[in-house]
Amino acid sequence: MTAPHEQPIAVPATVASHRIHDGWLTLRADTLRYAGGRERTAEVLEHPGGVTIVAFDREDRLLLVRQYRHPAARPLLELPAGTLDSDEPPEVCAARELQEEAGYRPGRLERLGGFFLAPGYCTEYQHIFLASDLTESRLQGDEEAIELVPTPLEDALRMMVTGEIEDAKTLAALLLYLRRRESLPKS
């Protein structure tokens, strides 16, 4: 969003693009030309996008999962999340991932927002949902071993501050959830 007093940023032209790798993720190199004539190469990791789900069980505990993340070389504590299948609506993906990772089917999904995870080099966009009216219902997926870790929200917020939760999508999704919770009418 541009403030009235700001000049719009000039968008460079893409003058060439070639794929370096095609697979589940695609890596491409784009040649960008800026208004002044300067050119540079930008490597871009293409990702189909994903979802992150904020959900609470019957005891009002936040549903977190612990799973091994190879790039981090250790298990991380996260909200349930997953990657969109080709042409899959984000709501469908969110319902499927919550069932596969946490064992619950949402009766209702509310979009809390969304964001790019690493826009400096990756196209991945995360759609954030609040799931409610949960029913136990496990779907079998091809996920690696995932441990369900129901956690009181206050403990999860403390773990955000202490660094026990290091996953960016979880941190951002919980901030979106807290903003929504604060905007609810007080009873």
C-alpha cells in the first residue's frame, strides 16, 4: 500500500527467464532490467503455496504439532500446515491438513489473512485459517511422523518469546489470530 506522499516504486522488467530445476519445487533464474538500465539475475524458488491452521481442542488447547524439518536439522513445534495440491482451494487444503496432522475435521474455517514467507527468493504464499467446530476425524496422509502437542495458548505465547517456537508461519499465524481475538466483542 502506498501512502499519498510516497512515489510508487518502479518495477523492473523481466527480460529473460530460464528454469534451472523442475520438480515439486521449481528453481528459475530471471534477468531483471531496472529503469536506469542496470540488470541483475534473481533466482526464484517457485512454490505452490500453502495453508496454516489455528485450531483449539475441546479443552481449549492450541493444536500444535512437532515434526522433523530437514533444512532445520531438527524437529520444530508448529501449527498444522501443508502445501496446496495443484489447483486446490486453500480451504480444502486446510481441512485436509488438519485431519492428516491433528486428527480433526473443521466444521468451520475462517480466513485470518495471508502472507509471503520469503518474498526475497520464493513465491510461497501462506493462507491462514482459524478452524472451529472440530470433530475427531483422522485422514491418513503420506506425512512423516508427526506428534500432536495440544498446548494452552498462554504456554504457546511464552514459547514464542523464549524461542521454543521458531517456525515463521506459526509465529505470524498466531499474531493474526491474536489480532482477530482482540477485535471480538467482549462478553
